[in-house]
Amino acid sequence: MRFLVILAALALPTSAWCAEPSLPAPQVGDIFEIRHEYQTEDRTNDGSSTGSSSGHTTIVERVIGVRPDGLELEYDFPSDATEEDRSREWQFPARIFRPHTGTPQLLNRAELEARRDAWLQRWKIDRASCGSWYFTWNAFKVECDPQSVIASMEEYNLWFAGLSEGSPYRAPQARESAPLKILTGSEPASFVAEMTVDPDKWRRERAEADVVVSQIMGKPQTLEDALRARSGDQVSGTIKVTLDTDGSGQIRQRTEVVKLTIQGADGKVETQSRTEKVERQRVSGPQTH
């Protein structure tokens, strides 16, 4: 799951909830189901390579605490997860404090460390393998750092501070921020922002993916070498983000469409299209109208 996210999905914006007088504040007991899905398509101008991929994951987000300066959230598997599903992952449930401003904080580190140690023992994985990538029926990373949970959960984050027309929005791989615009006739309101891709950030993402593939193939490559190999790629493209709100004014869905053109040092031109959607649906708690 994480390998597909790293190679096929852009990291999502780090953002935070900010209470406004006109919006109902989150309450302890609110439960949301969040679905993350993606589709990719790659083509080259000489027809030597074409490919596509798609996938989805679902998690549950619970509001377990409301502080003056932010929210305590718990992330877990959906209710239909089996014991076998849980045996493959040690990161859930994870409890995170998401401040109105600033960096999210992990609240149950000791619990995660205990589950990680049990997971390594169960699957007979040596600590020296932490950070390495392997391929069985799927590619996976032996992740051992509890702090990695925070970055993983950002894929599902739909809390956004100051959602209004004209507010600046910036995707992590964008060159600059862009003002949010309300889509005409949308009810509840939908916002859109269009940005240009930062080539350096894209090259680094691809270089990191190259390092992963090299580990899986048994021919490890350093990140420095991978970056050097990608330095000649000429990259251009756009990122379009659409934020759909619910009746309360909170984001219920984010759709991100990335279109890229990459010309390699050999003259080959590759086009990429990636669509990523994150949708939050209330499971329990106060209903919106």
C-alpha cells in the first residue's frame, strides 16, 4: 500500500482545522470514514512504454479530544478489517494531536513501539532490515519509526485552515501557491486552485522512487546518484485541486489532477496523468444539513 502511494500519489498538504463562528466545531465522538483512491497513466512519444495503475485504501478517523489549540484524532482500520489485516500493520490505531497551527504530534508513541517490536518478532524481521524495501506479492517497506505515521496520515487529511475564496493554497509539489476560487453555481461551495509543478520537487520524488526500485532489484543506488541521473530531465506540468465542501462548510472531498510532460536527456518525451481523490464521509456524530 505505501509503495503505491509513494510512486503514484503526490503527498498531500499539511493543514489544520480552524474554528469559525459560522461553522460547527468538531466534537468528541465524531467518526469519519476516509477513502483515498488514485489513478495514473504514463505514455512515451515513441510508444516504447505505456502503463496505468489504480488503487484505494480506507481508514477511520475519530475525534477523541478537543483542545483550545487543536484536535486529538485517532486513525484506525475500518470496522470490517480482519485480524489478518491488522497483523500486516503495526501502525494502527494511531493517535495524533493536530494543532490549529504548527506540526502534528504523535500521542501514543510507546504503544506503537510495543506493537512494532511484536510485529518484527512475529514476522522474524531483523532490526537491520528497517528502512529496506522488499517485493513479494507487492512492494513494501520495513518501516520501524513511529513518527512515520504522521506523514502517512497526511494522505487523508482534509482539515484546512481559513477555507474561503482568495485564500492561498499550495500543493507540496507546486512551484507557488494559488488563490482558491469558488466554482460558479456550486452548492455547497466548491473551491478550485491551479498551480504549476516545481521540477526540482518532481525530480527528487522520481529519484527516491528509483532508489526504492534499485533496492528491490538487488542493485542498491544512492539518492545522490539517482538525483544526478534525473538532473537532465526537463519537467513541466500543472496541478489542479478541487475542494468540495459539505453543508457545514468543511471539506468532504479533495480531487487533485496532475498533468506532467518530461523530456529526458535522450530526447524521449513522457506524459503522465495522475488523479487522486480523498473523500470523507461521516459515520457517526452530529449530522450536517
